[in-house]
Amino acid sequence: MIHLPDEDATARLAAFLAPRLPEGSVLLLQGPMGAGKTTFVRHLARALGFSGRVTSPTYTLMHAYPTPGGTLLHVDVHRLPDPEALYDLGYEDAAAAARLTVIEWGRSENFPALAALALEPGAAPDERRARWLPLAAEARSIGAALAAAFPSAPAAR
């Protein structure tokens, strides 16, 4: 478990991951409402060079953010009764053209992914805990690098 005591730590996590996520990969974001999924994507977009506004695609389903290295595709499937319906809305073409796709509320059985990042709120307002869940072999080395670079979460009280 990675301890993120404040939003700056979330930004550091995103900046750490940005260059390590292979081009064309899919990252699933898991966690309850308010866990910081969109906040993480905002910092990931900044780390990739996007300087505009990043918002939740809850109602639009997909947002594309242009970055110098290619598009960051931000997807939210929370309100879709069937996540597979996203494929009918052009997801496959958009993801194929993207530098990186991040899917909030995505599940690996619906979207082949490199890894999932599970976020959960902490005790303080901006505190979070994150867990890297590798879903493909190449994600294991990213997990090892994360473990070395970020301290573990303090024990729950």
C-alpha cells in the first residue's frame, strides 16, 4: 500500500508513473466515490504535459487530453449499465490512437489493461492510499519501482 499523505504526494505518484506507463497502455482506476480518481488523472495529465482543465467524464463518458507525447484518454464507466456499450461509442478507436487510456471504474474483464491502481481515502481530507495491481507481466517491474520509491501506508488505527 502506498501512503499519499496529501495532494502533492498524489501528484508525485502520477509524475512517477507517467513515463513508466508504456505507450498504448490502459490503466484502470478503482476506488469509491471521493477516492481521488479524477484528481489522480488531473496530475497524470499535467505530468504528460497537458495544461488545460481536467474534469470527470462521468456524464460524457470520455475526455481526450492532448499531450506532447499523444492523447491521454480519460474514461468513466460508472454510469454505464454495461461497460461493453462503450465499444459502440467509439472507445476502441479512441483507445487505439491514445498514448495512454485511464478508465475510472473499469474492470479487467471488460477492458484489457496493463494494471489497476486502487485508491482509497485516508483519515485526512487529502490523504489517500494507493495499491498497484499488475494485470500484465510488464506491470510487475513498475510495481517494484513504486515499492522502492514510495513509503508504505501507516498501519490502520
